[in-house]
Amino acid sequence: MNNKKYQIKCFAQKGMFEDEFIVTINTVNEEGEDVESSAFVNKDELELTSFPEGDNVVDGLLDVSLMGIEQDKVSVVLPKPTFANGPVVWVKKQLLTFKTVTT
């Protein structure tokens, strides 16, 4: 069985706990401006290019659910809410990727 899994590009650094990360996502606000949003996520909701050491930030892909598409942006549900905007955010389409997971 094949399932399509969506992810968005993000930046990640270690959180306070072993299985926790802080992610920063480039989102789009109601005025169409680019803003950064941050959230805590579990390590199993994230793919990293490398493991961040100390306070270093690395590139990553965060698991999301696709809600809607509007011209050049998409609405996604994050695994955990952002600090300021809750779990649903708008991001530019080019930040969205998908991979096929075989189960």
C-alpha cells in the first residue's frame, strides 16, 4: 500500500528533551507577508539533514497534513501548534514536498 506523506521545509534545533526539537517555519500571514513561526515537535515528526549539535540549526522536513491550496500558497496542519498561530499555517507552495511511504 502506498500513502502520500506531505512535508514542509524547516529549520530545526535541539529542544530541552532528548526527543524534542524546536522548528522554525517560513509562513505567510493574512497580509501575504513572510513571517517565521516556531513550534516544538517530536523527533519522529521530523527528518533532519544532520543532527544539530549544541545550539546549531539544521535543515529539516516536517510532517504535515495538507488542508488547502490557494494560488502560490498551501494551508497545512502541523503536528504541534506554533507558539503564536496554532496548528494551521499557510506556507509558500515551494516549501511543500511529498514522499511515498510503502507500508
